[in-house]
Amino acid sequence: MQILQPPGWPRPRGYANGIAAKGALVCVSGMVGWDATGVFQTEDFAGQVRQALLNILAVLAQAQAGPEHIVRMTWYVLDKDEYVGAYKEIGQIYRELIGNHYPAMTAVQVAGLLEPQARVEIEVTAVVDR
């Protein structure tokens, strides 16, 4: 995996401008903050982020992949202000579960998510060198 950082560009914080990778492609559907039984245990934004990331890691494990294989993340949030207000807590959760691996990322505010209780949905692309 190669981090793509154009010369002279400021280094981004918490994400990469781009990543080049070679291997088996693993696509993880958008994960929301419900548990393995499909039940939301919290309405809290950061709590839902934690569970969504745990769900992503569980799916990646099925492909013998881990957080270090993630090349791209897309975050869909209902409320940009809620997302920004939780930056610090999200950062702590992210580093706890994903570590200091920062893939290419996009965050988008959306009008709604299909699951009425969901505050965030995160989808991932990973590449596993086999």
C-alpha cells in the first residue's frame, strides 16, 4: 500500500489524499451503529460510530483482513454539526479500533439514512495482498 501525497501539499490530518494498493478487493457495505442482532444500543453519535466500526472490522475479518487493509472510507452523516461536535470522541474511538492508519476518506451530510435510528453509516473498501 502506498500513501499518495503530492509534493508541496500540506499533509492531511486523519485521512490520506489517496492510496495505491494491489491485491484482493474487499468491499464492505455501509455499516450503521446497530449490534450483531440488528438492534441499536445507543442514539449517541459517537457510540454509533464505535459500533459501525466494530461491524466493519467483523466483516473484514471474514476476508482475513484488518483495519490496516482499508484503503477508502465513506462516512454518511445526518448532521454535519453533530459529526463535527463529536470529532474528539470519534478520533479516540477511531484510534482505539483502527489505529494510526488513515485511508482516503470522504464524509457527506445526507438528508436521511434507510435505518431510522441511524445517525451515521460508514462504507469501506479494503485491499488484501494475498
